Amino acid sequence: MLKKLLFLLLPLSVQAQQYQKIHDKAIVVDSHNDILTACMEKKVSMDADLKGRTHSDLNRFKQGGVDVQIFSVWCDGNKENPFAWANREMDTLDAVISRNPAKIALVRNSKELKQAIKNKKLAAMFGVEGGHMIEGKLENLDKLFARGTRYLTLTWNNSPGWATSAMLEVSKKDSLANAQKGLTDFGKQVIRRMNELGMMVDLSHVGEQTFWDAIQTTTKPVMVSHSNAYAFCPSFRNLKDEQIIAVGKNGGVIDLNFYSGFVDSSSKRKEARFVAAHAAELDSLVKTGIQKEYAVTMLADKYAEEAQAARAPLSLLLDHLDYIVKLAGVDHVGLGSDFDGINSAPQQLDDVTTYPVITKALLERGYSKKDITKIMGGNILRVLKANEL
């Protein structure tokens, strides 16, 4: 508390210099950004100036001090040929890299990552969000790894048949027998193969039984790429206390999701009112072939002033962080914004240029430079390295 009071007494110019210096020195890592899907749905390119249209673009990553971005590869459970779709999304990033070799590089391990940062390039990796995209084949998992995928989210809201999602377990918990929940034998094979490859097991979106089965099966630290604390926002997408503690004991990392609906429980109700007010327009967008999640983000962009009302306070996101630190320790929390996969982020976190706001808030809450460096990216890098062969 004394440290915080002393900080508040510093002149504003000194405070600004201090937090910006810490931010610039840290290796800033975000484990989950959906700009690849956003570009495909909105028919834009990541290396264009997309300010006002997306949360992210290549130049704005630089402005926000982002050093490492794990790009989410996603499609919903209704997409035909999801493995082909995943590869198509990867092609979009490869094209951006080929056009901008001085700004961004695809990296496959910690050594290449460090070299990219040394060369002042954005270090890029893929995270495939949803086990349905391997189409039940371990050889597809191997192929995704070869293309630069460094984590697989075992489920999205749908279930791939070998693991149950949090949404399925919540929506059908009364009709699901215990034997039907969690990982099947093939699901455990997937975990073991990921461990062999050096691919991180991502437990965001998974059901509780799947979570515990994965924790018991994996021999490497896990990642929870974009989730928060259930105690502060009781959403099926957030982690309960015992899960947070288990990730800490496993040596893993929980990366905070910026979506207001997973930060502030009241935001969901506000968002529902917004969607209801524009239901006809949303339906029209979906009929054009746009996936519903991105149709909602388009409406949020169009009616920004209305959407603003559903945004959570930044302080509440930091409360989630404090809570996870209290339960699991400061070595087990990071950032997984979900930018460009969400239609509402906390106040002040407008896009990828605003990451320094988090560094400033952490400093104001009394976190040391060492701990801030861990939170901003060091913890994710530790888990990445621990998974490498």
C-alpha cells in the first residue's frame, strides 16, 4: 500500500516515463488474437491500416509494443472441412509475412522467437482454437504443428467428439452421463501427441471434466489462452478456484480474456439488449454467410456509441488478475486479449495500441518491475519453452 501511495505522489510525467520504460523493456506476449478470422470475414488485410475497422493491424501491434502474437485460427463447429479452413487462415498470415519480411516473422521455437525480437520483428505463431479442426486425425495435428501451430484449444463451444466443451457440459449437464464427459481414449492420445510434438495444451473453452482429464494426462505445463476467474464473473468460460490452483501446480499459465462479458457479469445483459435492438440487421448479415460472432462485432463497430455502454471497467479486469495471482501465484498469469474475436473490451483497452495501459495499471497496483515483466509475457514464454522438445 505504501508503494502505491508513493507512486501516486510522483509527477504525472515521471509516472508516464516509468511505466512506458517498463513496457518497452518487457517482452509483451498475447496468446490469443482473432485478427486472421476478422480479416477473412471483413475481407481486409492485416498489413493495411485497419484503424476503426478492427482491433489490430500489423503497424498497430508495433505501436502497442507487442513483441509476440499467437494468432488464433478459428471456425465454428458448423464449418465444412474445418481442417482446410484452418490452413486457409494460416495462408493469410503467410501472405502478410511474405509481403512484410522486415516487420513480422513466423517462429517455431524460443530460439527463433528471440531472434525475431532482436531483429525488431513481430514474432508470430498460430494457436488453433478448437479440436474439431483436426477432424479426428492425429496426422492433421502433426501437419498443423509443422505449419507453426504451438497450441491447440481442445474444444471451442462445440465438442469435437473426443472432448466435451464447457458450453456442452453446462447446457446439457442434466442429460450427460459421467462417462460421456471429458476426454475419450482418443482425446488422451491427442494430449500425449501434443506433449511429444511440443505443442501447448490449451484449456480455454473446455468442460470441467475435460479440464481435469487433461491435467491428469499431460506431462507438460498447460495454457489457458483466454479465460478469467469464475469468482468475479460466473461464466462457463471462466475458471473456478480449484482449476486456477491446479494450473498453478501444473506450472501452467492463465491468460486474461478482455471480453467484457467474461470480465463483468452485467455486461452480458447489456450486450443482449444491444443485439436485440439490431436483430434484423444481424440476421441479414448472417444470411450473407458471415459467421454470427463476427456479424455481432460488425454491428458493434457500426454502432460504437451504443456498444460502449456494455464495456467493463478496466479495474475489474485487474481484479481478475489479482485474484488469480492470489490463488496460483504471479508466475501463472498472462494476457490473452481475444481482440478481434470480441465486440466489447474493457474501458481504455480500445485496440492493440493500448497494452501500455495495463503496464501502467499494474504499476499503480504495486506490482514490481520483475512481476510486470512476467505478466506481460514472461510467463507465457516460460510455458512455451517448457513444452519444447
